[in-house]
Amino acid sequence: MNEKINVHEFDTQLKYIPQNNFTKEEKKKMFEEFKSEMLDLNVEQNCIYGLDLIISGLENNTNYDDKNNCDASDILSDILSKDYSELIFLICEQIGDMYLLGRCPQGRTTRLLQIWNMFN
């Protein structure tokens, strides 16, 4: 059985600089469009729940990771602003894992940064 990584091992170690400066409204629109793609692909419900968590985090400011000074919504919007078509199932898997295993801000950012780093 695979051992799950404790995302808090990476607290204060993650480096991320936003590539874009999207507004909350732009992010929400982008995330809702991504959610439609996910629904069309019939992904696991945990992926949808995880994305909903990030969407609601835009309103209640729970996406900000104060240990690593970054925001999950910034990372996800940067990912979605790229051609992610070949990585869509990986993105969904990480968002689903985030929902199941780490809903805290660090769980959100750590998992999304793994994908973001693939683009950079």
C-alpha cells in the first residue's frame, strides 16, 4: 500500500509566484467552466467537491496558505490559463485527493503546485 505524504512536511518550503492577476470573478468563471469540463468527463464526485471547496474558498478566503504565502485559487487559475488538456485527469485526481486527504490551505496548495511545476 502506498504511504500518503503529509503535506505539512513542505510548510515554508514551497515557492510560487503568480503568473497572472485574475480577479475573484474571473477565477470563479474559469473554475465553473472547468467544473463543466469535469462533469462532461464524468470524473469522480470527490473532484467536483474539491473544486467546489476552492470556489467557496474565493468567498470565505480559505484558499490562502499562510505557511507558504500562496493561494490555491491563484495556482489553479494559472494552471487553467495554460493548455492543460493532456493533464486534465491528473488535475482532477489531485483535486480529488485534496478533498479526501487535505482540505486545509496547505493541502490545496501543495497538490496544485505539483501540477503547476509541470508547466514551469
